[in-house]
Amino acid sequence: MKKYLVFISILILANICCAQIPHLYNHTFPEITYQDEVVLEMLNQVTETQIINDVTHLSSYLNRRADAIHIYNVKDWLAFEYEKMNVDSVYFHDFQVIPFWDTVPKPFTTAPNVLALKRGKKYPDEFIVCGAHYDSYVRAEGEFNPDTLVSPGADDNASGVAGILSAARILSNYEFERSIIFASWNAEEFGLCGSNAYAKDCRRDSMDIVAYFNLDMTGYLNPGDNIHIALIYTQCDSLLGEFYKQVGHVYTPNIPIYQDWLISGDTDFSSFNRNGYQSITPSEDVLHMSPYIHSVDDILGLSVNNWDQAVIFTKLNLACVALSAGIMPESVIEIEEQNEEIESFEVYDIFGRMVYTEKNVWKNMEEIRVNNLESGIYIVRFFTVNGNIFSKKFFLKY
């Protein structure tokens, strides 16, 4: 999360609703009054272990600064993770960075935004977007080399990225009426540069984004406090805010959710808000955010100190995305009958880990045998002799 001086932020926040341009499209959201069995199935697949693994990996880079060389390795890892999922495409969105503090613009090139598309079946040109920034930042004085700075960014914002990845791994195994875009933004810490460039391009192209759900800093809980969610949105986006609250009251009824305002800084939801799209961002307590962000101490255990909270933020984001996208009644991925010979296949669990593979098959496949796998949901990727790739979801139950 990017921080400004407090008095500047107050001025910005006081005028943000008036500054927002009119919505490009007017969408409403379903009324949520009961727990849907399919959504509960999805939420049960969210695991603390997977979130920990992703935060641990992302915070293991020396830094994830947009102006350092390491950011390109992070970009490659994110793309690799998305490519293992049942999404329709993984693509990059390039932009230039103009740091917000420069009085004389000094743009520089950085790694792109990383996006994954799950195409909707009924309204493919209507989009639900959820995202989190993958860059980190650490304060530095005087002359410095960005490539050598230490900036683990565990809470800000490896925690948010982990939540989006978890949602993508699970939701990519289902079918929806609307299209879903899972996004990893870069250069948020330099002034929301990546998300702002993307949102501007979407508005220019009149892209119909029904809602944007942001995750930024989900892992710090002030010692002694109970888990709660400060939901940041403008009055212009109150329909989306009320929808999120409904989802929370139904699926996490013991977690308080209330509208609040950032007292300093900003985050990527504003890029969409200011370009005419409904957007929200759930937040840690705005008065008691992690005191370790933008420092070498933004690490696991210190800055990310409550995995239960990170799981709840992840689950509510997933539920909101699924319900606003519209779950298809028969939400199982199938492939059409294929006459091509299968050369090899790979089996992945719901977290994108390959758990079994078989090569040099050379046959038409009507069934496969997978030994020693636990009960659960799996994805099989078939590779044909003609170079085509097909996927199939299956449930294994003993």
C-alpha cells in the first residue's frame, strides 16, 4: 500500500467521491440471503497452508521493487502459477512508471501487470476483476541501488497476492456467466501506476467491468484485537459495498464489517473508481495497520501475524467474485470428444501442483488410472500428438 503524507491524503479522500467520473455501466448485484452449496465447496478449498506458501515465496525475493531487476523474476513466477490453472489465457499489460513524487517526470520501464482470464459462458464481455499489487517498497535515503535494497513486503502485499492466487486456483475449476480476470499489478508503490494504466485502457475501450475487488495487506492484526474488516469504498460504489457486506454476513457471520476510510495512502481500487468502475478494498484496521510496511521488517511472524485473518479476507474475496460472476448450474469443466491420439497427460491438484504424469501414452483415452491420490478435485491436462492441449476436471472419492 502506498502512503502519502496524512494531510494530503485527507484532502484527496475528502474529494474522491466528487472526483469520480460517472460509472460507465450501471450494474446491480444479487441479494445474498443464504449459503450456496457450491460457494461453500469453493470456500472449503481455501487453505492456510497454500496462503503461507505463496507469502513465503513472494517475500523470499531480495525485493519486489518496480525499479529493481528482481521484479522480472516475480513476474515470471506469477505467470507460471497462472498458466498451471484452468484459465483461458494468461497475458501481460505493459506500461511505464512515472513516480508520483517526481516534479519533473522521469518515466522508466518495469515488469508488466500479469493477468489471467477465465472466460464467461453467458456474458463473456462482462468482467469481474480482482487484483493485488505484487511490487514491494522500502524507504531509502540518499543515493542507493534499488537492486540491493531489502524489501520482503510480506504483508504489503504478498498477503494480497496470495489471496488472489488462491481464488484463481479454485475458481478456474468452475464455470461462470461472466468473465473473471485475476490481476497482479506492478508499481502500485510508485503511484498506482500499473492498475491506473490498465483501468484507463479499459475505459478507453469501453470495457464492461461490473466490479473490481482489491486485496492489499491482509495479514496483520493489532495484538489484542479481534478480526474485523474495514471496507473502503466511496458512496458512489455503495451498491458494491453493501453486496460485500451481505456476503460477509452470510458466509462469515461472526466477522464485523464496516465502511471506513484510509487515513493515509491509497491502493489500486482507486484506479478503477476514478475510471468509472465500481470498486472496493477490504482493509486491516485503518488505525492499526502493520507498522512494519515499507521496511525490512515487513516479514512473516512480525508484519504478517494472523493467518486466520488472511484466510477470511481470501474467502470473502473468492465468494464475492464467484457470486457476482454468476455460477453456472453445471459447473464442471469438460472437453469435447477428441479423435486425436493422446501423447501424454499431467494431473494437477486444486493448488496447481502436478501430482502425477504419464508420457508416451500414444492412444485414444477413455479412462486414466491414477494411483495413490487422495480424495479431492483434480485437473488433467492432455497433450495430443498434434500439439493440442485439453483439460478435464474430475472428482476423486474413495
